Amino acid sequence: MSQTNTSQTAFPPIAFIGGGNMASAIMGGLIRQCVPASNITVIEPFEAARTALKTNFGIDALPAATDALQNAQLVVWAVKPQSFKEAAAPVAAYTRHALHLSVAAGITTDSVAGWTGTGRIVRAMPNTPALVGKGMTGLFARPEVDAAGKALIEALIGSTGEFTWVDKEEHLDAVTALSGSGPAYVFLFLEAMTQAGVDMGLSEAQSYKLAVATFAGGSDLAARSSESAEVLRQRVTSKGGTTYAAITHMQEQKLPEHFIEAMRKAEKRAKELAEEFGK
Ligand SMILES: NC(=O)C1=CN([C@@H]2O[C@H](COP(=O)(O)OP(=O)(O)OC[C@H]3O[C@@H](n4cnc5c(N)ncnc54)[C@H](O)[C@@H]3O)[C@@H](O)[C@H]2O)C=CC1
Ligand SMILES: O=C(O)[C@@H]1CCC=N1
């Protein structure tokens, strides 16, 4: 079931380990909910990223772990899978009492438990539309996380858009391949549609506008409609018409099959990341 958080939550002190794209998307949601910057501690070694956090959110990020982390009741891990283990080493001693939320692709909660010394972990797979409050996040909680912990995570992630819980942790690799990486697929299609528009004589700006509005409108129509995507597609596709010409070519070229195969590559890569960087 897909949900959005609507209730106002009093957030406890929160620490972010890593202050890049995903951390900023989640922080943006918190700031929109009027969480004061003083409630948020960020560990971010990269100076340019710390400057961006100050400019965007008024947050004074720290370059390395300190005992300031002891106050945090919730720790959000927003580092690359490759950096997780190294990032956890100086942080773990301060944060064993806290609830942990990891957004790292592939990295299992068993790995995170080993590095943080606690099993109170929720693993999440958000996506970048969270930056504009339109995110879609898959969530998995270990049994050690109680109802209050889950409610806190729902409030945090709900501030960035929608979420859905999965029962099996491995399903987060599917979520990663679908909605986590998915914005990049949309942007690739936008690039191709814009190029086609330019090739047919439209300006780049006009083509891009048409392409973006088409994705947004198509998605909104699908979200509001009780009809399946297949039926909605058929409604656009007059027999012998223009859409028919395009869709027939895509099907002859096995575009849907290639697309599904590509997404299975993303799922496979998530499992490889766990193998490569989870030990
Ligand atoms: N970008 C995306 O679309 C999505 C990313 N994710 C996951 O989010 C995580 C972060 O990705 P992004 O925000 O895109 O990357 P990013 O590169 O923008 O942010 C990672 C930040 O971690 C910092 N960092 C590196 N070593 C550190 C350390 N030892 N301690 C603290 N911070 C450290 C880096 O300086 C950087 O600012 C990744 O694990 C990724 O799998 C999940 C869903 C979507
Ligand atoms: O490409 C990645 O590994 C991350 C996870 C999902 C989106 N970006």
C-alpha cells in the first residue's frame, strides 16, 4: 500500500551521515515541516557539500564525527555503499542507542547492524523527486524496530512524498531497480523525446517542455484513472494512426523486453553492491 504522511510529528534530534543529494532531499522535507536546523546534525567531510548545506538549510555540518552525535535519536545513513563501512567506524560508538535509517543501495541491514552495533534499523530506497516533495520510497524494517520507530520513519519519509513498506528485505533491490533508479530512465526518455522534437524542427526548449509535460500529464492520468496503463495506452493508439506507427516500431524492436532486462541489471547490481561493499 502506498501512503503519504499527513500528520505533524515532533521530530527528535536527527543526525545525517553524509550530506549529499539524498540527505539534502530528506532534510528539505524536514525543513518544509518546520524542523529547526538546530535539531539536525550532519557529518559531511566534503567542504563544498558543507557550504551547500549552510546555504540551502542554514545547517553547520561537521567535517567528522564528534560526541555531538550522542544527542541523535535517529541516524540517517546517506553515504555511498562504497563509503558506508568507513563512515560507520567513527560514528558507531556515539549512536548505538539510536534508531538507524539507511538509504544506501544494496547494503543489507545485516551489514549495517554489524557496523553500527544495533539492529534497530530501517532500510529505505527513496528517489530524487523527494527533492520536490514527490518522492517514492520503499521501506523495510527489521523486527527490532517497534511501532513508534516505524511511525517516526513514516513521518520523516512522508515529508518527502509517498512510501510503501516491503515485507522482504530483498524486495528493496527490486524497488531500487524500479523507483530508485527510475527517475534516470524518465530523464533518458526525456532526452530522446527532446532530440526527436529537435530533429523534426522544434526548438530544444519547446521540445523539452512538451516532453516534460507529457510525462507529468501521463503519470497524473495513470495515477487518477481506474484503467490499467495498457488500456490508457490503447486509448491513444488509433489503429493505423501515428501512435500505432511509433508503438509498433518499439514493439518490433523489443523495447519493452529490453527495458525489463535493463531493470533486472539494476536489481543484479544492487545485490553485487551488497557483496562488494557489505563485508
Ligand atoms: N541519488 C539517488 O538517486 C539515490 C541515492 N540513493 C543512495 O543514497 C546514498 C547517497 O547517494 P547520493 O546522495 O546520491 O550521493 P552523494 O555523493 O550526493 O552524497 C554522499 C555524501 O557522503 C559524503 N561522504 C563520503 N564519505 C563520508 C564519510 N566517511 N562520512 C560522512 N559522509 C561521507 C560525501 O562527501 C557526499 O557528500 C547512496 O548510498 C545511494 O545508493 C538512494 C536512492 C536514490
Ligand atoms: O544508482 C544508484 O546506485 C543509486 C541508487 C538508486 C539511484 N541511485
